[in-house]
Amino acid sequence: MLADGARADTMTAAIDAGALPAMARMRDEGGMHTVTTAFPSVTGPAYAPFLMGRFPGDVGLPGLRWFDRARTGPTAPDHCRSYVGVEMRYVDRDIDADAPTAFELAPSSLGAMNMISRGLPEESRLGASALFALRAAAVHFRGDVRGWLAIDRDIASGVARHVREHRPAFTFAALTGVDKSSHATGHDGAAVLEALRIVDGLAAELRDDAERAGRWENTHLWIASDHGHSPVKHHDDLAGAVRAEGFGVIAHPWVYGHRRDVAVMVSGNAMAHLYVELAKRQRGWWPTLAKSWEPLAAMLLERESVDLLLLPLDTDRCEVRARGRGRAQIAREGRGAGARYSYEPVDGDPLGVGELRDLTADESYDATIESDYPDAIVQIASLAGSARAGDLILSAARDWDLRAKWEPIPHRSSHGALHREHMIVPLLLNHAAVDAPRRTTDVFASALHLLGAPVPAAADGSSFAHVRTAAVEILNGI
């Protein structure tokens, strides 16, 4: 079960207060962990770790919005993609065709509000009909939080009924009410607790059905989140700021126009990709772009809304800058499980983790997990080097996000950045883990392991559960 947008501390506090009894039983019997999500920590891209076992940039999902340099996906005249609205239906087309989904690997599946659906039969997709899409669109554009909670209740009811009647081997169900409520009221608002109670109610119903059918001991029920949240006090009009420098800007929702210099693609709304030299179909790395675009980089870094500025140097190196904290360089050698990572200060330490050299992905995780930027070295290397990432990538400062207009739900809380409030998420298990989970990518590997299905060699996670059971049902509540 994916409790979309749930913070680990918010969920823990609600469990401790007695508000989530089904989750409390799971914690007592299996355990509650905190793991890191992926960058960008945004709904949609951050589903890729759960459903593909990969970091989002590497499978073609660099953000909720992106610009297509290669002209292979989104069509003219804008060549832009936004998964807010009707273009959500293109996610399966946009993701890497060579990276299998859990739905393609599991013997039978159910998906609900899952965004990534490739390999899932039509009859096993809850919340995918045209009528449902119209309902969700109306709720979204009205900014109707109560409407989202009603959708969660209907989805939860449908999931419980389908699992009870069809017993799929693998279920992924996303309930989005926590995220919508957090944006509107803050992560500790009353509506957030109501949304968590819907997640808890579904967990209780699934358990009750499984116990009565005698299959609870062989059922793995996991509740997780794809990103956290943090309060927003100020909204920067990032697109407007770039336009004020004299550039022609492409930014959603209005992506048309005759003069096009910079594409500003905001996600979450606490991160953004900026693309320059838009007529070129081949990516230009920062060493060649700097001569023309260094003034733009300097202007962005001076903005109070910007915490980190990432400048990709090539597929395996990225410069990291922070105002007043200097520059450093992240380097990656190799790919997959054998990749090694380094973080070398140039004239400062923007991540505040000190020099780190020649580490595995897990060693890098361990070296950064207590910092303000947990797992940032691996996450930055993965996103910055991906084909669809921006030429300049921003992670917002605390109390800020990067989009001042066009949000139906007022963003009193936001996500998407590399700060720990956004990157640390809960993972609640009904059976104890054999190994300590680290990342949300571990959920994918663990599910396939339990199902007896092969884990793709390119997967970024590893299994924390090593004993195969007769049946596995995983409900991801993010």
C-alpha cells in the first residue's frame, strides 16, 4: 500500500497515539523502518523504485514535468511532458522499454492508482477508466481535498474486494489522500490523519480477509511512502524569474510561443529541471554550456528559494553548488551493483558530508544517511547523468517551493527536493525483515524474491526478505 506523501514521523506519531490500530499490529509483528526514496522525491517518478526497482531518471522519468531534447516522446510544438492531467497516460510509453515492471514479472497482479501500468491487464487496473479520470480531474482542478479522500475510500474498497475475490500474487495500491491533504493543510493536519485512517482501514480489511481464508501467514503486507513533505512559507515564481532575465521561457501550463530559450520544468514543487539551447537535440554538458549560461546559473544560486544547484558535467560527473557553502563534484564509475561513487569538495562542502572516495552505493548511503541529504550522492549521480535531465537542476531551500501559480490546492507543504524531510519515508512490514531495508528500490527486489521471480540485473535495490512464501500480496500505501 502506497500512502502517497506520508512522512515517517507523522505516521509514527499517529500509530503511537492509537489512531492506526492495524498499522500498530503490523509494527509490533513485523517492524517499521525508515528508508530513502528517489530524487526527484515526487509522485509518479518516485513510483519507479517500487514498480521497476530503478531510480526514476534512469528509466526515463526525470520529473513530473520535463522537456524532450531528443524529440522522441512529446510532440511539437512544445516537446514538453507533464504528468499532471491527460499526459499521465503516456507514462508507460515514456519509460524504458528494456526495464520490466513488477506487473510483467509477477504471475498475477492488481494495480490501483499506480501511474506505471505496463504489463497489467485492463481488468486489473483500478482507477484507470475514462469516467474515473474525469472524476479525478474535476476533484484536482477544484482543489477538493475532501473529494480526494472520497476517491481513496472508493479505491480502498475496490482493492479489498478484488484481492478477496481474485487473490492476485502481487498488488500495488496507491492512496493519494495523504499527499493532497499535506499540500493543503501541512503534513500534520487533521485531514492527513483522516487519510492515514483510510490506509489503516484497508490494511485491517485485507488482514481480516486473509486470516479468515487461512492465508495471512503467507501474505506480505507492506505500507510505504514515495516521498515526505515540509512546510512552505514562500513560493518563488521560478519561470518568471528566468523570464525577467530576458529569456523566452517555456513553463507549464502555457508551453507555447515563438521564442524559446529556457524550459523551466518544476516538480513537487521543490525541484526543477532547466533546459537551455532548446533547438539542439543532442545534450550539451556544463563544460560546454558554461560560457553562455554561467550568468543564469549564478542568478539562480543567489535566489533565496534555491538550496542546491546541480550542473551535470557528463554522464558520470556532476558539479554541486550551494550559496555560501561552495562547490563539490560527484563522480560515478561503472554501473549497476558494481558502481563506485565519490564526493570531492572543490572549494567547499555543499552537502556537508566531507570528502568521500570510492564507495559502493550502500557505503555511500551509510555515509550520508544521517546528513541533511540522505543518499544524495547516489541520487544526484543517477538523475544528473540521465538522458532526459535538465542542464541545470535545482533543489529548493527549506520554506520555499519553485512555483507561485497554477496550483488548485494551495501548497502549504511541498516535496521533491533532496532534504531529509522529503527523502526519508516509512516502510511498515507485517513480517520481520531479514536484512535492514535501505531504499524504496529494495521493495521491488524483495517482492520478486518472495514471488520466486528473477530480479533484473539492472535493478538498483536488494532484497530484505529471503524466504519464499506460498502467496504474496503487497499493498504500497504512499
